[in-house]
Amino acid sequence: MGVSYVIYAEARVGDKWYNICPLRKNEDGRLTILPIAEGRSWLREAVEELEECAYAHGRQSDFSEELRNRFNEDDNADAGYGIPEINMKEHYRQMMCVANYGKTIKKRVKEGRPTRYCGYVSKYTLSEFEIGESDHISSWIHKCEYDKLDDEGKEEYTYYEWNEWGDWYGVFSKIAKTVDVLLDLFSYWASSTLTEVDREDRIPDVNDVRLIVYRE
């Protein structure tokens, strides 16, 4: 079994953090928080990028109610490693980190550019990539190289934009699209609901969003 990764998002209004992830109602009527991203190997590179930019580790004392319920074990509870020194507090310190969404993702994903790579790709290579026979594109050239080819040589290539499988940029692009939508929905709710907060402070921006990354 490989490592699983889950990512949650919270937004800050005033001095309080609010969950902005979707919620699912269970059969018993309880609400369960859903991550904005979860998976195994395809998330690994993106998670490693987020961990490098993390500003905190472990469970935070100011988690939203939904995240407190999701990660609700007692700090001193046994973490199941067979090592007394590793309790749940230490487990989360090692396996959970917190990163600023605006600085780690939104700033690095270029507007209008959802893919990291672009160029002229061998049509044979492209067909393998698109039907899943290959998870990367190895045979491609830049425009300056393509322009030097004769007409017959150009027929072997086609312009393409892509992300490699599991590439951090492609994952960041998907996360950015998801978080931006959730943040807009939350802001609409907050603007009319959080009346105890000054009106100009009710709408969080991307730097008021944090991502909670957990290795399961």
C-alpha cells in the first residue's frame, strides 16, 4: 500500500478560520468534510512542493470546526507505530503541514496557462500519450526547430499543450480552479452572514486561504 495524500482548504475572516471544502451528509445525518484533492502517486510531487513551502506542521489550535472533527484524536493517544514516544500529536507533526494558498499555488500558476509544457509533438508520441500507453511526451521540439523543417518534416508534428502525469504544475492548476470556485462561494456567504465583522473584512483574498496537507 502506498501513501495517500489529502488536501483541505480553509479561509480566514477576522481572526477565525472557516472550512471552505464541500460537505457530504451521511446516512445518519452527520456532515463529513471532503478534501479538495486526494490520491496517491499522482499527488506526490505537488504535495512535496507544498511541504517545502509549509509555514506550520501538525494540527492547528485554530482549525475550523469541520477539521477539528475530522482530526479529533487525543494528543496523547497511541499512534499505532509500536513506539511509545510517537503519540498522535507527534504523528500529526510529522504527517501534516499547512501552506498559504496564495503564495504556494495561486502565485505560481500563470493566468490563462493551465499547462506547463507546449511545443510541437510527434504525432505518434502524442497518440500514445492521449490513449494512456505512455505517461510522458519524450519526442517534441520547440517552435524555432519546427520552423526549420521542410513541409514533409512538419507533417510528422502537431502543436500541443500538456502536463506530464503527476506533474506538480498540472495538479496546482486543478487545485487553483477548485479553490477559486469554493472561495467565491464562501465569500458570497460570508458577506451576508458574518455581520459581526466589518464589511470590508468579510471577503477573504487568496492570501487568506490556507491548505492543510496530510499524508495518510
